Amino acid sequence: MGVALAPAVVWVFDQSRATIAAGRPVCGMSPPGEPSLLAGGYVVVDSPDAARPRPALRRSCNSREAGNHVVRRGAGHYDVRLGKLGVDGGTVEVTAISDEPRICGAEGWGIAGNGTDLVAQVACADGSGAARDSGFVLNFRQAQPGTGDLAYLRYDDQPGKLSIPEPNYSFNSAGSAVSVERRGTGEYAVYLQDMQRSLERKMPGVAKVTSLGPVPRACNPGAGSAWTSPRSHKSFLVLKVRCTDAAGVATDTRFTVTYVVRLASRPGERTAGAQLRADQAHARRYTPTSRYQYNSTGSSMTIERAGPGRYAVELTGFDGEDGMAQVSAFDGDASCAVAHSAGRLHDTTTVGVRCWQNGRPADAEFVLLHQP
């Protein structure tokens, strides 16, 4: 899908040379010595800078050691340029960063020659659905065979009940098929062949869903289940996806979905970062269910509720000055964002999460992926 861009002045954030020189995984996505397994990068634009013509980047990473930058095109619309990450394919994940009701999604990302710059566009809206500036985090990734359990796809709302995503914009580490079935207005089933093995091994992953289009939608993952086709006898992990507008009305839209188990760690190797599913929306303080949580440091993770729709996720073992977080509400009509504020105490990073329904704070289950 091509993206037309007007010329603009840019603000460049340079990748950390110290990280590269130390031989550590760049952006936490690939192990040392095998940087090609997961190429990608991210940018984090914090809320106070979102209205600037050239928003400052609070954090940024690029697995090809190049610079990233962001340009604001108008209220709630941004161009993100990721240096040297150009490719016709991959996937994009976006989450709003805000203490007020905001939804951010991807408008698209352009076809670019390998090794050139990749440009992705972001759209953000307020609780009424009007375009509005917002902080955001955008993550781009393109995987190659050899990763741990990972699948992603881009659903382009193709005619017909069952859609087969374009191969360049989909991936399944099992080497098998992916597809999407529209079951009703704003209701979808995502089929990931052979990924049900993660359930069979009692290591279910989590899914991040991002709306795709000029008007951002709240697209949320639901529970995954195993299913075997009675005709082909092939087995699948089936993920539910539900999309609504800002008012909570079910709405058809395009989207991307990423399903990852232990951040695509391979046997004997831990991919840096954390993931969890917050499964107790009203609990004051708890540890999320162990089946859906992963922390590469082997440390604890705790969730504390401070009030309606206000949560603090404590990730022990991580530096609060590094990394990014992606969030999706789980199995419902709420929308969730990363809070503007984040803290650090000793070796614990605290990621704030805010959730709303119909523009009002609302308790919700959610999924979170943290990546250094």
C-alpha cells in the first residue's frame, strides 16, 4: 500500500552506538549474531510534544543503526520515518500515550526499496472520534523464519467472508497459513495455522491489535482457542478481534494483529522484554496469571488499580529510561492507552495504563507488551 508524502523538514534521533558496540540485541528484537531474524524499530512521542511540527522523541530505536524522526502533518496526523527499514511488507503496531481519552492507529506504511527509509503514518482521535493530537508509540517489525512463536498479519477488508492477507504483510513462524474471517459488523476471527501448539504447551501468547485507516478505531483482541478443520484436518489458533468507533459502536475496519509467545523467544534463549495479560479489571493489586505473563529477567510483575480505568504495571528488572510499551484492551469495547507518566524505583519500571469506554474512565482487562 503506497503512501504519498509531502516534503518536510525533519528531526532526527540517532541510534545509540553504545548498544551496538556492546553487541547487545538492538531494540531487544534479535539475539546477538542473528540481527536479521527480526528487523524493526520504534519511536515514542510523549504527549506534551505531540502538537509540535517536529515532535521530540522520548525514546527511539532502529535495528539497522539508522535515525528515526516524526513530522506532524496536522491535528492528530503524523508521519514516522524509520531510517533504512524500507521494505514492502512487515507490520506496524500503534498505541496512544495519553492521560485523556485517545485512540491512535496506523493509517498505513509505504512500499519502499530494501534499505531505504520506511514511512508509516499515524492517526489519533479523542473520545468523540475527532482528530486530536496525542502522544503515541509506533513499532515496526519484519520477521524472518527462525524466530520463536510469532505471527502477524494485515487485514485489508477484502471482499468475501474469508480473506487471505498478502504474503509480504503476514508472517507465521510455523511456516503455515494465516487468514481472517468476518463474522459480523466489527467482528472477526483470525486463523493462525499450527499456532494452537502454544496452547497445547500451556504457553499461550498475547495479541496486540491496531486499527488501519485514516480514522482510528478501538480494535481489541479476545480469547484464543484451538480449532481443527473437519475438512482439511489442519489445526489453528483462532483469535477473536472486535472493532468499535469512539462511541463503542461495532464498526468494520482494517487492522493489523500480532500474536507473540514470550516475545518470540526460542528454546534456550530469552528475548528481552515482558508481556502479560491483565485479567482482573477490578482488583486493587495482583500478579497476572502466570500462563500469560513473561519477563525475560525472571523477575516479578504486579498490577495495581488506582481508580476506574487507572492502572500501574510494575515490571521488575527493567530500566525506566529505556524501551516502549504496546497496549490493547482485552475482550470488550474499551480503549486503552499508555499513560503519559512512567516511573522507576530501583530496578522496577512502572508503566501506567489508562482505559475508557464512551469517553469515560472504565475498568478493563488489557494486554501489554514491553520491549527495551
